[in-house]
Amino acid sequence: MNTALHLMNVAAGVLIDPKAEQPPGTDGIWVVAGWAKFAGFFVAALALIGAIVVLVLNNRRGEAMQHTGAILGVLFGVVGIGAAFSLINVLAG
């Protein structure tokens, strides 16, 4: 058993470990992804402000709780945007 583990450790030390490197000409993809993330967060902020304004206006009529789902939807959207960009960042490098 120890011999097999020793051979596996020796084989793992011999393997080549290439460094992660961005392919040439792909800098523009990150610029576009960054702008898309910024635009998504900007639209989500505007939607959150709009949902809060509607919530405040309807609160005076006693209908405030009907629009809390919209606020939660916007907040889940923000989490989704952040998670998607993080996933792209991890997968691409």
C-alpha cells in the first residue's frame, strides 16, 4: 500500500502544471462583461427605487404589502447578476 502511494506521489510530481493564461485578443470580452454587470446593477437599482416608490404610494391606501414581492424579486435579481458574473470569472479564469 505504501509503495502504491509513493508511486502516485512521484507520478504527481512529474506531471506538468501549466499556468492559467488568458488567450490573446480576449480582453474585450472582459470589458463587455464588466459593462453588462454594471448596467444590470444600474437597472436593478432603478427597479428597486421604482418598487419602493410604488410601495410608499400604495401604503397610504393600505395596499403596501402587495408590492413586497417586487422588492424581493429585484433583490434576487441582484444576487443572480452577481452570481452569474462570479461564475463566469471562475470558469474563464
